[in-house]
Amino acid sequence: MKKKILITPKSFFRARNKADEIFSQFDLDIVENNTGKTLTKQQMIELCSDVDGVIVGLDPMDEEVIRSAKNLKAISKYGVGLDNIDLKVAEELGIKVKKAEGTNTRSVAELTIGLFFALSRSIPKAVIDVKDGRWDRTIGTEIGAKVVGIIGFGAIGREVAKMSSGLEMEIMAYDPYFNDIELTRAMNVKMTNIDEILEKADFVTLHLPLNEETNKIINSKTLSKMKQTAYLVNTARGELVDEDALYEALKNGIIAGAAQDVFSQEPPDKQNKLLSLNNFILTPHIGAYTKEATERMVVISAKNLIEMLF
């Protein structure tokens, strides 16, 4: 019997041929997001009304969307963050959910390290200055021998640790759910608490899932514990950081700088105060947006959906 599926992620279609090799073996009616944008809640309700499965990116899959999809049997996440999917409702209704585990680990970690360099050497400012005719040389700092504090030691956090080790950085990490002591010893990583990371790290980088426990884990209180010379990097989820508190910390010199690939509202409002600061670097959620990661996510998310439906 033919199954109807919806594919929402924009970048999925860059490697659609990889998915077609998988889909061609099955009887499928495929609906595509042709808006070129992340779908709204109302659009998701309309498009999911009669589908059996969804490959979803950042589009909302909350309780209302899921309950309105009467035929829905499977949700395949294009990526690894599940915060846009109401997992409790999915479980209640017997809807299977899988994520594309490990597909974007290297790409997000590489961007994270890139942002370390961008912050420590003021690279974006230097580019703009030269293009505008200014030959201003802002003195930077070396990354080698600095302390990196990794909050969240899952696959991406561990990859950041590997890359940081190659840069001869001292590595500290916090993750209440990670207890492989032998691995951390082999990687020369000191597992500790958040407070010690905030107090000692030159670079604090976030690699946490978003949930009630981690929402605004970086706030005015935690920012005040960081060194004045420290940098904050967030390539995980925007809601991990209280953006108002971050603005005040950057404006008042509580910390030296910050870089974010993610925001609580994407794209951020043009009036977002963070955008006015010279010590704040932003990118448009491109952590997983590489050719290689995209191809991996397409293949794995397609395979996951097929496995759940057939």
C-alpha cells in the first residue's frame, strides 16, 4: 500500500538524489516543502493532515501539529536536535521518532573551533575594516594553551575536545549523563562542574540539548562567574542563552566576546540588541550546513523513515 510522506528541510533537496536511491524501492507519494523557508505551524498542520511519515528539520512538530496528523506513524528528524518535536505526545500516540545520529558531529565541531579563532583574532571586524579602507590591527590572543570548557559532552562535545586537543588547549567538560571515565582520561579531559568551567575557561562552548533543565542555562548569574577575558560560543540551541543577559554582559565588559550560530528566534529580529555589538559574532545556523553533513543527514533521515514505515 502506498505511503504518503512529507519532506520539509530546505537543504534536503540539495542531495535529493541520495534519498531517491532509497525511496525508489518503495511505493511512496512524496510531498515537498517548496516554500524555500521553514514551515509555520499552520502550514505543518495542513501538510501533515494525511501523511504517514515526515522528514522534519526545524519546522514545528508540537502537540497540535502531531494530533492533527491522523495517519502519522513516523517522524524522522533531519539532524539531531529533537526540541521542536513533542516527544511525549508522539509516544502517547505510538508514533515512532528517530534522529539522524552522528551526521553533523564534525561539521558543527569545525564551526565551533572556527568561531574560537574568529573571536580570539577579531576576524570579522578585521575583514570589514580593510574593506572599508581602515588598516586597524586589533591585537588578538593565541588559542594554544588556553582552557576550553565544554558544557555538554555528547558526540559534538567530544569532537570539539578532540580538535581542541590538537590545538594544545587544556580541556574541561561538564555533562551529568556522561560517565565514561576511561575515555575522558584517554582524551585528557577533566570532567568537572559548571561553576569551575565558568570560573576557569577562556572559551566556554555549549553542546547541550534544549529542555526545561537547560533552558537559559547561561544567564546573568552564570555569565557573572566567567572571566572578563573569556569568550562564549553557542552552536547548539539559542534558548540555552538568556540573550538579554548576554547583551548586558558583552556591553559592560563582563566577558570579552561571544559567538552564536543559533538564536531563540530565527532569523533574529533586526532590532535584536546583540546585533549592534562589535564583540558579538553571529552566523545563520550553519553548523550542520556543509555538503558532507547534508548528504549524511539526507541518507540517514531517509533510511530512518523507511525503517519506521515498512
